[in-house]
Amino acid sequence: MDFGTIFQLRTKKLWWMDVILYFVTSLLVATVLCYFIFLIKNSIQRKDIEKEIVALETVGTYQQKKQEREVVAYQKKINDFAALFQNHQFASQVFYFMQQETMPNVWFKSFNMDRENAIVNLPGESDDADAFSRQVAVFEKNKYVKNINLLNYTIAASSRIAFNLNLALDPKIFSYITGLNPIPQTETQSSESGVQTNPIK
Amino acid sequence: MKIDRPIAIALILFIILLLVFFLVVPEYNKFKILQADLGEKRAEFNAEFDYYNAIANTYSQLQTRQDSLKKIDDALPIESNLGNLVYYLQNKALENGIIIRSLFLSKPSAANAGEEMQNVKELSFSLSLLGSYSSLGNFIRSLEKSARLFEISSISFNSNSGQFSSGSISSAKSQFQTPQLFSFSLELKTYSY
């Protein structure tokens, strides 16, 4: 190692040595300053955090929590109600439909509704096969009957026709906003076919 | 005093290194942590402030719509109120000219309208009724118009069809147009919490 050069640096007065000395001295001052700046900044931030904590305590008061509970409870209730109402079926629509569409000489024993699939099951009896076929034709012509997906009949002991029908209905018929409610009861009958006049067609 | 420049420079650099590693860097790290903490607290405050503001707005809107809320309360009551319910059904039946011959309440079950409605109970009734078809139609309509949510799942006509063929009912009229009294079975559902 050339110690001569280091010795020269110590003895000779070189201008750039002064520059470096001043530079590192200012760097030292800057470092100390930086440290104090961070100290002050941190202290300010701690105070700000404490202020925020205090401010947070002012939000969510007893009154606000009470309001929140009420709002959440009603929100749930409204959602539940909306879900129920969305799935709500208006049986009267189907009842009116039956009133309008049932022909003389045809007797329905019951009607059971499957709202999800919009299917109405209609077991019943008719005087003869002719009355039954006309009844089926009436259902088929109705705009709210999409199709008849079950149709069977047997001649009962009383020589009458026992039948079972499944009508696939347009889901609109179950809705309250169909313009069908109320369907006025009519006793007018078509003289030729014996089919009742149907205002909902 | 004459300063030995190279040694002084080396010494100052060493002091700077010490200061940086033992004072400035730890303080800087604290500064970053506190800054993140403060940001979090501010965001939390803003979020809570906005949330409760929205709650207050919604609450005041709810207050202005008390009528609608009452309708929902009536449609979906907190308790089953079976006594009131039975009384209501009897009243409505009488108003519409129909007689409730028997009423059977099945066990309350959870409504199956969705998973979110786990607290909603479904009350199912079986009603045996006596009346004409038009009274039944009016009774069904009055139930559908009532404040409480009623749902009719099935209607059975229990009357004997022999009545129809025996000539007691005019063959010019359909089953639903006859004024005679018949027996009906009604499956009825209503809801409560």
C-alpha cells in the first residue's frame, strides 16, 4: 500500500480536501436535521392520530346506533317482503280464469296451483267426451294457457268422463298487474259452440 | 487549531453512518408506520362518518314513509298473532257470505322463498268452507286485498259432482255460476317473523 500518498494528503493543503470536508460536515448537519425533523413529524402525527381517535368516538353515538338498528331491521324486512311479494301468487286470477273458462257439463273437482312452474292441475268430470273435448279446446284457445301437458280421461262407473288436466299457464296470469282483475262474471254463451264468451282472451 | 482533514472527513462519515443507522432510519420507519396509521384512522373516520350520514338520510326517508312501513309491518308482522288471524278470517268469511266449518293450522315452518329469509316463518292453514262459488271468489279476493300477505296454494271443490248431473244444477250454467252452496277446502299460507 502506498502510504506516501496518504501522508501527502495529510501534509499538503489540497483545495478539494476542503470541499470534501465542508460537504461531509454539511451532510452531518443535514443528518442531524433530518433526525429532528422526523422526531417533530412523528410527534405531530401521534397527536393527529389521537385527534382522529377522539373524532371516531363522536361517530356512532347511541342515537346513531339506534337509528342504524332500525334502518337495518327495516332493510331486512323490506327485502323479505319484496322476496315474498315477488313470489306472491294471486289465486283469484286463476279462480276468475276458471269462472270464465269452465263450460256447462264440465265439473272440476279441484284446482291445485304450482306457482313455480305455473301449472294448474284440474281433475274433474264431464257429461260426455264431447263436452270434455270442447272444454280442452276452450283452454287451448286462451292466451294465458301455454300448453296442456297432461291430458287423460276414463269412462267412470256412472258412464261419465273422469279426466285429469294439467295446464301450463303463462306466469303473467298470477301477477296482479295483468289487467285481469277483476274478471267480470258473464253468463253469455256462444250459441253455436256452447262456449262461454271470454273477456280475457 | 489545525484540523487533520482526512481523519476529520473519515470521522464525520463514520458519525453520519452511525446517526443514519441508529437514529434517522428507525425514526423514518416510525414515521412511515405512523403515516399509514393516520391514513387508516382518517379512512375509518371518513367511512364511519359517511356510513352514519347515509343511515341518518335513510332513517329520515323511512320516517317520511311511515304509511308504507306500516303496510309492510302489517303484511309481515313480528309475531304470528294467531288470535287476530283467526278472528280476521272468520270476519272476512262472514262478510263474503261463506262459513268456515273448520280451520287447521299446521306447524309453522321457515319460508322457502330464499336463504336470506331464514327468520320468516310460514303459517299454513287448511280451511274447510261452505258457500257459493261467487262467495268463495269474493273471499279469496278480500284475502288478497288484505294488509297481511295471504297466499292460496290450493283450492279443492269437495262438493259431489253427482249434484251436477242429477239436475239440481242447471246444465246451462257452468260449475262456477251456480248459486248453490258447496264445500270447499282452501290451503292458505301467511307469513310472520
